[in-house]
Amino acid sequence: MKIKWLGHASFLITAQDGTRIITDPYGKFDGLNYAPINESADVVTASHKHGDHFGGKVKGNPRVIDQPGTTTVKGISFTGIACYHDPSGGKERGNNIIFCFSVDGIRLCHLGDLGHLLSKEQIAQIGPVDILLIPVGGFYTINAAEAGRIAEQIKPRVIIPMHVSNKKCAFPIAGVEEFLKGKSNVKRTGASEAEFRKENLPAKTEIIVLEPAL
């Protein structure tokens, strides 16, 4: 399985059999200067309907999953867990959906624009996770410290930070370095894509820093 960070909260996940999944495809949005997504996919997951997460056009007539519950597409079961975009029960920014699914035997969890710490019930719903795609920039989502607490609860094998400020994102949020402070086992790939196999996942949680592809 390959994971390519397109930018912001959008990833292209490609299975060994060629199945392609894109998470939270961004569109035109003030402060977001990533190049347009020019990829095809079989499945699109959308954590919420804000334009920086569900505004991009994905080629290939993909099945769009944008509701909580379980949906199966091309033999992959996507579990959507209801949560909020803010710490006020959705009163500030509305709802959010966490998506969990397995590709090539690897369990992934994309937290979308999670805006609060998780309850024990939500942690139980998420279950075991191999690769955690987590927002760490704060302001619109959980911040670096909160992301660290959630990662400790979920205990993934791999953490991939997302939703951070950089040359392509001028949002008033923190860069990835804030999340990385004081943490060990950080791998800076210098690339936008990484390949994973179940048997080669690290025994100790590893943070993999990707560069945006677009």
C-alpha cells in the first residue's frame, strides 16, 4: 500500500490491487494554495463539507462516503465515526467524521478536522490502528498537545501529521514542528509518498513526516 500526501488533509491511498482512495479532497479556498487535485479514485471520503476538505473534483466517478456508519466499496469496509469540528459539540464549526478502514491488511484512521479530545467510547469505536492520519495544527482542529494525547490513546504503529501551515497553507495554524517537539522516532522522508507493508510496520510508534505533493 502506498500513501501520498496531496496536501492539507487530502491523501491518495493506493492498494496493491490498484484500488485508489482519496481523503478530504480540498478545493479552492482562501489561504489554501495547493495545486488542484488532478487524480482519479475509486472512493472519496469526506470528513465534513467545508471547501478545504470537500471542494475538489476527483476524476474517475468515485463513490463518495460522507456519512457515519459502515459502507463497503470494492471489498473495503469504511467505518465513519461521528464527532465534532470543535470542542463545543459542533456549535462553532459543525460536525466531523473519523474514517477507519483497512487496505492490504493495514488499518488506517483519518481523523478529519477533529476539534476535541476523544471519549472512551470513540476510542473503542476506532479500535486498533496501524496508521493514524492526524491534524496537529490547532485553531480549527486539535492542537499539537491534544494530538499527542490522542495518539497516546490510540497507540498506532505510524503517525502521519496533516493540517499544518506551510508554504502552501497560510491558515493561522501551527506548522508540523510544534507537534514534533520533544518526540523521538521521527522520520523525515523528504518525499510526498511512502509505501507500507503489514509485516514491515515498526514495533515502536514512528512519526513519518511527508512533504505535500501539490
